[in-house]
Amino acid sequence: MNLDTGELSELIEMTKQQKLEKAILKEHIENFYHIWQNDKGVYLTYLPAKDKPKGRKAVSASTQERLERKIIDFYLEQKKEEEQGAITLRKLYPQWLKIKSLETTASTYIRRIDNDWKRYYEADPIIDKDIKKFTKAYLKEWALSKIREKSLTKKQYYNMAVIIRHILEYAVENEWIPTNLYKSFKIEGKLFRKVKKPEDETQVFLITEQPMIEAEAWKDFYENGYTTALAIPLAFQIGVRLGELTALKTTDLCRDGKYIHIQRMAQKVERQRPDGTWYPTSWATVDHVKSSAGDRYVYLTKEARRIIKIIMDYNAENNLHEDNFLFFQRGKHITPTAIITRLRKYCNHIDTKQKGVHKIRKSYISALLDAGININEIRKQVGHEDERTTLHNYAFNRVDPLQNEADMERALAI
């Protein structure tokens, strides 16, 4: 056959329709009502009818072909009505996401949700199934299949399941369904892909690396005059988050200059286009921090105070005072990207693996733990709600294997 693309597509659609109609007739005859011919030669059958006493109605036609057409058209129309009246995840997702975006100031969270929707749901048949027909068994089987298919870790599963669990809760609140069945079962932890805890040297700057990184930063400052460079040695002294570091102001100094008030942060701003795509990420400074525990007073060591004085003196000499911010580059207040870029360059210069500002924060916490500082005091200094977060996710060994071996020899020597 010599068919162009349009003709081939039309042929495929015709074939699909023929298969669908054959399936409809087969199901009707095998599961519902047979077709028969009366003594007048008329073909008859029954069709479902909820408003009739026996829940059915008789239909007839002069030929079998015409009767089959009536049967097919009846079920096709019924299917169309069901689809139009169905409440699906696909229909609810945009409504729920809009409400979710009103509940948070973190637009990055909304974008992450949308990325997870595209990754886990968009091509999955579940999003077009009527949620009123969901059962506990169906949802549990779907979840288990997703875990195996995507080889999900516990965290990945949680992020993925947030969408369906919260959409169904939204449907309950609107009284479209009586209960959220996704909350009625649990997944065994052993089914998730296990994640090996990363090696310590990949999570912190070793005590041999920190002086070299700081030296690169000071050199950069004296050669180029960018106070951004000094954000890095300051971060080793105060352990704040990247967004908090960028948003520091001279007016945050308090208690005779020995503390700095962490009360704002730089935050990513994500905006979605009408077609569902996203604009490029931008940054904005907001007058709040990550959590209630994040609003805190951080102690400034003598070295931290020295670094801040050098920065403030440089800013005064060069008339840099926009909104009292601490860090400037080329006359303008910086975004977190400026610090990220410089730290990446310093890691390259000292020939070490790339480590971000969050690894500096981990180094700061690990150093305080090594020094025997009370865990609750550390928790308050770094703005964690729970000390378990501090211990479980931020405690790492900062010495290299050779130093570790030497320390163990000394500790265990008789």
C-alpha cells in the first residue's frame, strides 16, 4: 500500500475503533444479554436501564447489523458520559497545585512537585481513572508497582506519593469521595532501594582542605576586591545556610557585635508559564527564614568578627551600602550563585572534589561536635528544630584516613 502519513494515521484510528466495537459487542453478548430473532423476523436484545423495573429495556431492529449498531452506540455514549462525569487525578491536579502554591512561600517546592508529576504520573493510566472507583487493593498494587518499576528510595517514594495522597485528601475535603484510601495502607520499609551513607570526605571539607579553600578566598579578595570571596571563610565560622549567608546585613550585628541575627534569606523564585513550562529561576531576599528555629542569634568568633570588619571597611571605602547588605560584587548585592561559583573555582584550584556551601555548614557542625559543644546549643546555633537532625545528618569525620589511624593509635595506646 502506498499511504501518506495522514492516511496511515486514519487507517490506524479506524482499526482501533473496529477493535473497540467488536469488544463492546462481545462483552454485551457474553456478560449481559443475547441477541435473538422473533417470529416476525425482528432482531431483539436488552440494554441496561436503571429507571426500568427490571433494570433493562428492550431494543429492536429490522436487521442484526442495525441492532448491533444500536448496541455499540448505546455503550459508546454511556462511556462518554462516564468519562465526562469522572473525577480524575488529571482533572484535579491543576486545582490542587494552585491551592498548594497558596500554602507555601517556597516556589521551589511547587516546581519540585510539578517535576515529580511529570516523572511519575503524566504517562501513567491511573491519572485518567475515576477516583470514585479507586479501591485500597488497587492503590496499594499501584504503589508497589511504582516502587519496583522506578527502584525508589524511601525518600523518593514519599515525594512521589505526596501528590496522590494530597489530591485524594483534597477530594475528601470537597466531598467528592468519602475517604482517602491511600492513607489506609503502609509500605514495608524493606521494599525501598537502600541508599548507602556517603563517605565522610565527600560531605565535609577536611581539616587539611579548609585552610587551602580559605587561602584561595583571601587571595581572590585582595586581588579582585570582591567581598563575595570572604563569604566563604565567614561561612566556616558561622555555619549558616547559603541563602542566609547571602542575605546578611550590617544591621543584623547585635549584642556588642558578638552575635549576628539570622532573620532573612535569599530564596529561589519559580514562576510557571500558562503552558505548564517554567520561567528561568530568579532570586529574591525574603524577610523570613526556613523555620521558626531558623530565626536565631549566631555567635561570632573573633575570626568571624575580624572578617566582617574587613568587609564593612571595604564597603565603606567603596561606598557600597545598598540596604545595608554585607556582600557586593561589581557594586551590586549578590545572589547565592556568586558564592557557589567562587567556591567551585576554589575547589578546582586546590584539586579537590566539588563541595558546596552546604558542605561548609556540615563542616562547621562537625567541628563543634568534635570540640564537645553541647548538642542542644549546636542545634540552636544552626537553626534545627530537632537535635536528631543535627546528629544524624550533619555529623562527619573531618580528618583523612591517615590522621584517623594515627588518632586511633594514640587513643588505644596502653
